[in-house]
Amino acid sequence: MSKAFWGVIAGIVVIFGLVFALTRNNGNNANSASSSNGSYNVEGQGKAGVKLTEYGDFECPYCEEYYPIVKQVVSDEFSNITFQFINFPLTSIHPNAFAGARAAEAAALMGKFWQMHDALYTSANWQQWSTSSDPIPYFKQYAQSLGLNINTFMSDFNSNKVNSIVEADIAKANKLNLNGTPTFFLDGKQISVAPQVSAFEKLINQAIANNGKVNNTSSGTTSQTKK
């Protein structure tokens, strides 16, 4: 056979190889973006086997109102419970909420989720970034104050990995048909609870007394409905 014939065959082989490689890479990228199980930001020792979960929006004024209450409850009950925060930015009404969640998860990749969580919800900070037309300079400021490498922080902030984590959290909330923040669960059961330390601790103590089984008891309710 002629050299021209073998040249054509070699060209076809190269083209198929490139197509295969591109297809495999695209498949891997798709799996990477969709494989995230969401965030896992948990604190507390959980010796009593009780878990408190909050689906929260960093820009939500109700979440900001609950923040110092929940922080006090977690501090008081640190040995008894575990507390998990799951991102649920209500982007239709809070334009900076998704960016806030990304900032928290970028910090989480460097082991500083709870510190950034606190920085975002601290009243003076919250008043600034939540109403800003560009909250990113504030996020950088908070990251720097936490001792984070700003270049790494911003790289993670803008990454597909962080985006997919937040998107997966939102998917969890939507699967539960949640429509407002903050929404709280105690041992997997949704609870209504007023922004009072005593209201939270009443339900937690009840859960501990019932060996982690939470009765369908409400203690007031506040929730921002998604519009």
C-alpha cells in the first residue's frame, strides 16, 4: 500500500484519539460538577446524640437576627449537640446571598468556615456587605482578618468546586420543599422555634430526655418566605 494511504489511516487514528480524549475529559468534568454532596460544616461534640441543623441565608435579616441566639445555644450545649449549617441562599430576593455562601465555603476549604460564618453574620459587617453593590472587597477584608491567603481565597471563591457545593446545598433544601430561612431541624424533624435561647434549649432538652426523639412541639415561629 502507498505511503499516502497509511498517512490517511494515521490521520484518522489521531482524530479518533482526540475525540475520545475530549469526550472523556468532558465526562469527568460533568461528574466533578455534579458529584458534590454539598457542604459539611458541623460543630459540637454531640455526646447526647442530638443534632440541630439550620438551612440559612447569609443575607437574610431573620438569619442575622437568629445568629447570636443560635451561637449562644451551640456554646451552651456544645458537649450535648452537633450543629450543622447548610447554605440556602434565597437568590430571588437576596442578590448577595449566593456570594456570601461562596465566601463561607471558600473559607471552609482552608478550615475557617465558622470564623467566616461569624464574620458574615456579625451585625456591623452584615450591614455593610449585605447592602453593597459589590460585596467582594468586604469578603476579602474578612478573609484577610482571618489570616487566609487572599489569592487562594479568591481562587476558591470563583471555583466550580465551591459553586457546586452551594448548588448541592440548595438542591437539598429544594428537595425538602423549604421556602424560607432560617429553617431549623432537630434530629431530622423540622421545628418552629422563636429567636430565644430558652426556646431552643427547651426543645433540645426535650430531645435529650426522649433519647434524641423530638416531639412535634413548636415554640414560636419566624421564617422568611421565599418570593
